Amino acid sequence: MNTTYQNKTFSILGDSISTFEGRSEPDYAAFYDLAHKLEADVFVPGDTWWGAVIDQLGGVLLVNNSFAGSTVCWSPRYEIQSYGCSKERTSSLGHAECDPDVIMVYMGTNDWGKGVPLYDRPHDEYPAGTPPVFYPAYKVMLERLRRNYPDAEIWCFTLAKSCQTNSSDFVFPYCYRGRHIEEYCKVIRDLAAEYGCRLIDLYACAEPYDTIDGFHPNANGMQTIAKAVLQEISRF
């Protein structure tokens, strides 16, 4: 058994795919509330992708900072700082005197779904460092995580393909508003390498995960994601 991560603390920076009522902070932003837990057959943390990964590695959940509907980029639609590159979220992954040993960053699905621009002017030209463009926003996010948690190992996840076995009509939408999912994955790969982060390349290695609605994993989909993450970790 690999004991590299035995008793290590894990924190998550994510969107609705990683939420779980009772474990997410803030809890009101969890997609997986009681109704969705029942629909997805996801009842306990060990049924989630992150719970299965942490359990298998012998680790401990420190903070699950996952916010349903959140993007990496700043968006004028949100009055609260739910976006992943915000100072608030990138500094809310520890408790008291305990910082995470590992930070799992699984974000970008909503940026792709909204078709946000990928590249624009340098991120330092945006007021308050809150770019509404994917590449500079992801860059700001990693810079802040590195600054706030210099000793943490950061895992950056590319976006995964999904399926919906309860719907014969579902076809995975590779493009939204003219932007292909692979373009966002490339940004994540490039910046993970630039900032010395571990890459969990779900897009390249994972089979499509099963969902309740095309995007939110059911119990089987959670296990598909967990299996792919553990496969990638084995390469470390």
C-alpha cells in the first residue's frame, strides 16, 4: 500500500461537482443537498470522488471549499466572491494553525459552460487582480494558492467528459459558445506545469463519468472520477 499521503490533510477548491451538504464551506452553496444526494445515490462523503480518493490514500479532509455554480474567473453576475481566483477563496483552505498538505483544484467546468474568453491582456492589468478571462484568472488563482500555502502540494484537474445513462438523448457537448473543452484543459495543463503543480489529466485519462443531468456525477460517476484520480496519482 502506498503510504505517501497517509494522515496528510487535503483541501478542495471546487464547484458543484465537489460540493456535499455538511462538508462544504460555505454549506449553503452545496449542490449535493438532501434531494440531490438521493437522486445521485451519494449519501456519505465516501461516496463522493474526493471522499473516495482521500479514504483510499489514508488522508484527512481539512476544508472543502466548493461553491456550486462558481467559475475560476470573476463574473459581474455574482455579488459575493465565489470565483476561484478571489482572495477570499484562495485563502480559505486551512483552519486555525493547520494548513493543507494537498490542495485539489477541480474548477473550470462552469467557465467552459459559460464560454468565457480564454486569453486577453496580462492579468496584472485588471483592476483588483480579478480577471474575467480564463488564462489570467487561473494564473492568479495558482499564484495566490502558492503564496498562501507555500508548503502545499497542488493538484490541478483538467475537465472530464461526462455521459448520462438515464437519458438516451444526451450527447456530450464538447463546445459551448464556440469554445472547445480542450482549450480550457490546455490552459490548465500549461499553468500547472508553470507553477510546479501536479496534473490530474481527467480529460486525457478518464472514461466519461455518469451523471444525473449531464454534468453532476451520480454514485457511479463519482467512482469513475475517483478511479481516474488515483490512476494519475500512481504516476507521481
